[in-house]
Amino acid sequence: MASSKKKINTILLVEDDPAEIAMAEQACALCQPAVKLVVMPDSEEALEWLSQKMEEKQPLPKLILVDLKLPKLIGLAVLRKLRMDRRTWDMPIVVFSAVYESSDVVLSYQVGANSFVGKPTDTAGFQSLLQELVSYWFQPRQQQLALAGS
């Protein structure tokens, strides 16, 4: 008998600003299809959380949204570590920042970002961004492309 439970996809948000986190949580609640937002306030916690998920063979997030300017370990260092691990090398990772230089964008792509976007300034903007990301990255075709390399 097939389960009637609908699978909810997970987005990992690596963000340290409480106001940004609140906007993302409000925006995520409005997304269709439904998504679960897991928030890690810094890069070290995010890497530890992902590592634990992998060790326990639990499902990983379908998308990681990482702030470029993080305390402890900047977003690009997180990206580099994830791209060096065969278990996460093909996971979609979007880097975002409120303030950035063109060199930040170029470097993000060189390190392995799938996309670089400006950080939304309000809940409506965050909702729009999340909806676009969900529509694109959660498509069956995108998931198949990501899994093809696994």
C-alpha cells in the first residue's frame, strides 16, 4: 500500500541575521509546493548539520541558500567545502548577499555556486525569490540532472 504522505522538500538557509531569517520563514510558509526551511546561523553549524545528515544517511536538503557574508567562515568557504565532498558536489547551492562586488559574483561561480542573487529586502521579495528557486530547482528534470552524477 503506497503512502499518501506528500514529500516536503527541504531548503537549508545559512544566514546569521535574525530579521533575514524571519523574512525567509514567513516567505517559506507561503511557498507552493510546500517546503521545509532549516536555518543554520553560521557556516560551521551548517557543515556540521550536513555532515550529521550524511553520516546518518538521512535525506539532504534539495537546495542550499547561503549568505556570502557570514561570521566565522564566509559563504564561499562553505561552498568550497561542499564542492570538495563527493556527497554534495552536485547539490544546488545559491549564494546571496545584500552588498556585493562583481568580484564576489565571479568568485562564487568559480568556487561552484549554481547561482548568485541579491538578497531580498522584504518578505514579498523573499517569497518571490524562494518561489523562483523552488520552481526551478525542484523540477523533476533538475533533480534528474543532479542525480545523474551521483
